Amino acid sequence: MSPTRSQDAPARIELFGGRTARIRGEDITFSRYQMALLALVFGHRDGRISRAEVAWLIWEEDDGPGPRHKLRQLLVDVRKRLGVRVIDSMADPLEPDRAAAACDLEDLLDSLAAGRFTEAATTLSRGFATALSAPPSSAFADWIEGRRVSLEKRLRRESANAWDERVRANAWPSALDAAEALYLIAPDDVPTLEKVIEARARTGRTASA
């Protein structure tokens, strides 16, 4: 796998929202098993995932010749469907080939690292793996929910910390960005509403405040 991300990668894996992938500008649809594999490889918290864990999360089967064979076939099916190999399957664990495919989860994490919290929250609000309305197993459904919760908690924590730091620095435009991110995630939270109102007012957006 190339460690270098390429903005010119032929494929784009979109884990947030309804679409799952685009290849050279064309929307691609997958079976739920193909979609599950892409979500696991591109969306796993460590950026890689073992074959044994993939087999358990998709089929709830322990590692062995049968699950390994099904996984090999699934990898072939995904490669044929896209026309390009987006998963580095030469070894264990499986990893994204980032030279072949960009991913919107990486965009979200880049936004967080750069302090662009509203941008990250907009991506997150589309819903992680919503294309998988029928997960292939209960274990996979639990994994999806865990990823959704952990990503939301991280965004809340980092946005709240940024709000405090930016308010202390009297940096209200950037404080507004943090407040708007929190508002996108929890629009009914009263302390968040208070942050948005104050930040909008202090940045001259009195009507919207």
C-alpha cells in the first residue's frame, strides 16, 4: 500500500451518506457484503483490520479455511466491481490502497486536525455507513454503532475544547466554527444553543443570533 494519499486517485470511497463509492465520477452500487468489506477496511479505527476480524464481523464465523475463502472471493468481487484494486490484500491485515482510493473519513479526520470543525460535523451529519441499512450480521451492526458513537464523541470533545480556547483568545470567528459544529450534532442542546447565539452576535450576525 502506498502511504501517500492521492487527490487524483481514480476511486473515492464515501462512507458517509447513501453513496458508497465513485469511480472516475460514476456512482457505484455494491452488494451489502461488498459494502460491508469497504466500510470495515476504510472505516476501521486503526486504518487496517485483520482478516479474522473481517470474517467475524461480516459472517460471525471464526477464522478458518471457509471464511478465508469467502473473504478472498469478496475481495475479488470488489476489485472487479470497481475496476481497480482499492484494498491492499497481499498480507494480513487488510489496508486501504490510498494511492488508488481516497475516502471521506480521511477528509473528516483532516478537518478535525486542521480545526475546521463545522466541515467535519457536516460530513459526520450525513451518517456513517448509512448505505448499509441491512447490516450482514448483528456483530457488524454493533461495529457500525460503535464507530458512529466514537466519531461523534471525538468531534464533540475537540469542538468543545476548541471553543474554550478560542473564546479565551477572543477569536470569535473561529469560536463560531466550533459552536456551529456542536450545533450540527446536537441542535437541541441548550448550552450549545447559547454558544451559537453568543458567537453569532459577537461576529456581527445579530439577526441570525
